[in-house]
Amino acid sequence: MSVSVRIPTILRTYTGGASEVAGEGGTLREVLLKLDADYPGIGARILDESGKIRRFVNVYVGEEDVRFSDGLETSTPDGAQISVIPAVAGG
């Protein structure tokens, strides 16, 4: 399945400055593994050492926050848009 992945500014050094890249996979896990294969190092910024989405990173497939659906097993249908959004802290 071909999808698009929106890359936040802080991770664009891995994608040569691209704000959106093409991805492939039937699940979010597959898309992120392929993304890391295409752009080495980016996966470690999204996933922790145990392979889970980092606590301060939000990932959406379409409008759905994957933490409230199937997590890394969330389906990524052809044409889906995946958004990686780092949490912002401040006060």
C-alpha cells in the first residue's frame, strides 16, 4: 500500500528537508520500518528501544490517533496520510 508520511520539522534532517515522503506497508509498523530503511535513523526517533511509539510522539493515520486504535498494527490503506507529531511542552 502506498501512503504519504508527513514529517515534522525536527525530523526533516533525516529526509533531506522533505516535509512529506512516500511510504509503503499495510500496517503502521510496516510503514515505519520501511521509512527507517529509506531514511536511516528516523525510526529511532519515533520508536523507543522496545519498538513502541515514543511517549512524546503522536502518530495519526488520517484523523485517528493510533494510541486509541490498534497502535502499530493500525491499518494503512492505499492513499492514507500518516502524520508524525512530536509533543510540545512549555509553560
